[in-house]
Amino acid sequence: MIAAAAQLVPVLDGEDTKAQGEGWRRHRNERFANLPADERQKLQAAHRIAMQDPAIKAAHDKLRQAHKEFRDAMRAAMLKADPTIQPILDKMPKGNRDED
């Protein structure tokens, strides 16, 4: 179930696009560009309903937490590898990281 959520949530969840960045949005849009509007709407409607399922909500929360833990660990490992990048990382936009 978590694997299915991991595949569907990033694809259909418009709420998280700010946290994912422009590249992610472009990829999602390219992936569904060949679908007719009615089929895209059907997928989005099914996604909204599925996201109300408590098991899916829990899996989504786990996914977001794992993503945050990965980002935090990656940042720490990068700083360990080269502490001089701290000023560069400080320039990076924070986005919605606290909400992930």
C-alpha cells in the first residue's frame, strides 16, 4: 500500500507541488500531457477520494516524514563532506520544508 501511495501521491497531489519544485511539476505535467482532460479529471477525483482513506493518509504522512528525514540526513552528510558549503546552503530557498 505504501508503494502505491508513493507512486500516486507525487503524480496526482497538486497540494505538494510547492515543496517538490518546478522540475517535479514539469515531469508530472509531461507524464499526463497526452491524457484527455476528462481522464485527468477522473484520476484527480479518484485521488481526492483515495486520499481520504485513513490508511492512505497514514502512508502519505510516513512518506512525507521519510522525505524530510532524507533531506535532513543529506544536508548533514554534505556539510560533513565539505563544511565550506554552509553559506551556499544558507542561500537555498527553504520552501515548505517544515510542512513536509
